Amino acid sequence: MALSFKHIAPFLHKENNKASRLLSYFGLGIGVLLLLCAVQLYININVLLKNKSPKKEGYDFIAVTKDITDDNIAGDHTFSAEDLAGLKQQPFIDGMAPLIGNKFMIDANGGKMLPFSTDFFTEAIDNSFLDTLPPSFQWKPGDAVIPIIVSSDYFEIYNTLFAPSRDLPQFSESTISSVFIQLDCYGNGFKDSYKGQVVALSDRINTVLVPEDFLEWANKKYGNVSVFNPSRVYIKTKDANNPDLLQYLGQHHFHVNKDKTKFGRVKQVLQAIVSGLAGFGVLVIVLAMVLFSFYLQLMIAKSRENLQLMLMLGYAPQWLSKTVIKNWIPVYVTIVAVAVAVTAALQWSFKEMVMKGKDELSSMIDWSVFAIAALLLVISVWINYRLVKKLLYRL
Amino acid sequence: MLCCRLLFLLMRIQLQQVVPTYIEAEKIERSQLWNNTVVFEPGRKIQIVAPSGSGKTSLIHFLYGLRKDYNGKIIFDNASIADFTADNVAVYRQNNISIVFQDLRLFAEQTVLQNLEVKRQLNPYHNNSKISDMAGQLGIGNKLEKPCKTCSYGEQQRVAIIRALQQPFQFLLLDEPFSHLDETNRKKAMALIEEEAAARNASIILADLKPIEYFNPDQTLYL
């Protein structure tokens, strides 16, 4: 029969300080449970708050402006080159493009078909940021027609508010492209007329877009400016609700559409709560481990003479350390297994009773919870093994 | 044959100019062991005789790897015992060397049987029935279930002797092993020890205050 713990057990004062041993088991169980629940909750939050914003090609596109408040109302609200470089460098931002505005005057009128006249504005952005890009959306000097992409929201406002109030005709998405608007551009001693044609509608970008080539050319000609700071920037990100993104934007007083990121803010708060819970769990585990280490130290101190004599008779300290710790492995495995089982039961109850119908949420616990449980088990056994080994080699 | 010879050479203990760090110079000069080269080979009976205070117990502890407060070297299996790691020392004590301490070093709270089993199970040379046989042979068969602390010193000395015989060894160190035994029990114990050593082709290294009449050593060394 191989030598095992039961042969050496009579020589160890194992039953001393039973209360602290049992308390450490209880503490370890509670700590592991808290930590595993926190991990599972974190995963649940991410699953439930994923895809809460409309994504295109897997990305969110968000317009960013600078906060305008009562205190800074008179200041500069444009993005400096430094601001733009900072945005570009962030790992959670996958692309960034400034919106260039017109720096000259534009008058628009609809002619006989649309009898209205108004001051007009246009903006331009890198084509890669457009959700709809018809082949006709391009311009070169000499072209009389300027292709325009209008925000779907603007188009809706025109059709539902503006047109009925002014007795103007309404348009469908296909008929709008047949309408030409006269655009008079002037400034810097020049005045020219162009024909504006709506070639597409954009769900993504809330503005009136013209080709970048036109606006750069026209800003130089009519506005006599070629480089200026944009006041609006579009960013491309995989997750508009990423708490890091929101934190970065908040720190730099950049303003975004709250609706696009509201789940991110909820997520931020929930993640903070869950992190607190996990931190508390870790603290309880550490305290339980300390308590158990006191028990082990006391057991070894009380069994000191016997252990010294066993070493003298030929027991190897390495073997003794391993054998003593192996004795507690079943206890540790049971504690962690119970914590995993309770976490699994809570997850099942949460899914089936509170989140019924949310198919994206699994009623099973995530594999990472098992992985963390296994890791905790290994760490606990390893720490205690090291402690016992150290104490025995000192004898 | 050559292999056996090599193994034989390896499994010997060689003392190379060993001198305890604390011993007086005049004792070193008189000694046949201190500051000399001495070889202990398996299968021999060696008697070390010395009065109190001349370092008998120190020598036994040095050979057993229990103390390192000496100059010179004690070589076993081509390695200095003083350089053994704690785990190497354990292997050495499990397989190659056994001991009867002068102060016995038993587990006082445990029974005689537990004291014997804790050694036997470490590296069993005999099965557990042999313990009863040996205990019966030395007259402590009825003490096996008694706590050691309730046994007389003479009985405890016999427990220590039986404990030392539960493992394989090439060297058996005996430090005044019969100091509390009457003549009958001394002879019985000596006979048992010689029988067990012969079965293992092991050396007996017996240290005592004076030569023991019923021990016929191959070599007697005076410390």
C-alpha cells in the first residue's frame, strides 16, 4: 500500500483550530461564488447590451462635436490637428473623418417646380464614411451639376412638414433625383450658378453632402481658404457603447448623440457595479486564504516536533508538503464545485425567470466561468503548497 | 561482476579528514577517526569506542547527515553528504542508512505500533507481521498498542532498535543502543540486529563507551 496522508495523519495536530478552518472554507466558498457571479454578470451585460445601436458593416458611425456650454460659448469649438490625431490614435476608434463645411455663401432656389429660396449649406466627408455612394457622386471643375446626398431625416422633414406647409410637391426616394435645385455660390469676388441634384439619401450622416472635390475647390475659389479646423468629426467604431470610448469622449469634452451611446453609459455603470462585486469577491477569497494559511501554520507549529522527527527518519519535505496539501484538494474542489453549481443555478434562474425570451442570453454559464473556477482552484492549492513547503523546509 | 564491484565501491562511506569544528586539538591527535581517512564498507562490523564527550554521537549524526558542523568530507555514492539537499538526505535515509539514536527519538504520544509503522511504511523491507515477530522476540509484544510514553526506557530502546530494522540499508548506525537493557535483552537485541544486517549485507557501526563483549567486530576504532 502506497504511503499516503492517512499514515502521517496521526502525527499531525490537524483538529486544532477547527473553527478557523471551517470559517476559511465558508469564506472561500462565498468569495469564489461572488467572483464567479460577477464574471457571469459581466458576460450577461455584454451580451444583452450588444447590438443596441444600428451598425453598418459591423461598425458604428458617430458624429462628434465639441461640447458647447454656457461657460465656453464664446470659445473655439473646432477640432485642432492635435484633437484629430488623438482621436485617430485610440484603439477603440477604427477610423475618423472630419466633415468639411462651406466657407462661402450659397443661395438655393427650386425654380418654378419648387418655388422657394433659402440660404444653403453643404458639407463633405471622405467617401469611405458614406452608407450610400452612387457612381454619380463625383465632381470635377467645369461640371455644372453638383451631386448631393441628403440625410433621410431632412428628406422626411421636407415631405412631412415643409412641403405641406408651403404647398410644395412631395417626393419619393426615386423621384427626388429628378429635381434640380439652383445653387448660387459666391464670395471672394466670384459668383457662379450650379445645378444641385439629389443623387442619394443617407441614413448615417445628418447633413447635406456634396463631393469633397467640389467643396475643397469651392472653398478655395469662393472662400479663399484651403485649410481650416472642422467642427464636426465622424468616427468609426466597432462598439459605440464601449465604456473606454465614452470615457475618452467625456474626458475631452467631446459631444456625441446620447441616444447612440446610452447603452454604453448603462453598461459603464453596470460594469462598475460588477467590477466592485468582483473586487469584493477577490477580497473575501484573499481573507479566506489568509485564514486558512493561519490554520496551516498553526497545525505545522503544533506538529513541529513530530514533523522534525519524521524528517529525521527519512520523510522528504517535498513529499510531506505534497501529501499534506493533497489532503485538502478534495475540500477545495468541493468548495469551488459548489460555487460553480450555485452560479449555474442563478444563471439558469435569471434566464428562465427574469430574462425569458431573450434568446441571445444563454441559460448555461459561460466557459470562462469554468476557466476562472479552475484557475482559482489551482491558485489556492498552489499557494497553500508553497506555504507548507516553505514551513517544512524551515524545520 | 565488475558492476557489483563498482556498486560496492560506490556504496561505501569515506571519511576524509573529518574533524568536528568544536573539538579540542588533543582529542584529535589521539583519535583514530578524526582527521584521518577512514572507509566504511558494506557487510562489515565496526565498533567505535570512546568515553563520554569525545564525539561519538557527533560522528553518528555526521554519518546520518543530521549535522554539518565539521571540517573535511564524508563521501557517500561519490557525493559529499554535507552537500545533499533535504530531499536527497531523505532518500539516503530511506534506502541506505538507518539509525538507533542514543536519545531514541520516538513519538511519545503515539503507540509503539504507530512508531514502528511510520518507519516501515516509508520504505518497507518487511511486511507488517514481522513487527509483531520482532517485538515478541525482544519481549515487547504486549506493548504494541500502548502509547510509547507509557513504556519504560528499556522498552523504548527496544522499540527504537526494531524501528531501525524496518527499512533497507547498507549501514546501520547504533549509538549506545543497549544502555538501558539488561544482559538477556542486550544479547537478544544484538542477535536480531546482526541477523537483519547480514540479510542486507549491511555494515553495523556501533558506537559505545566500551567494547561490547557479545559483538565481534571486524574493526574497532578509538575516537
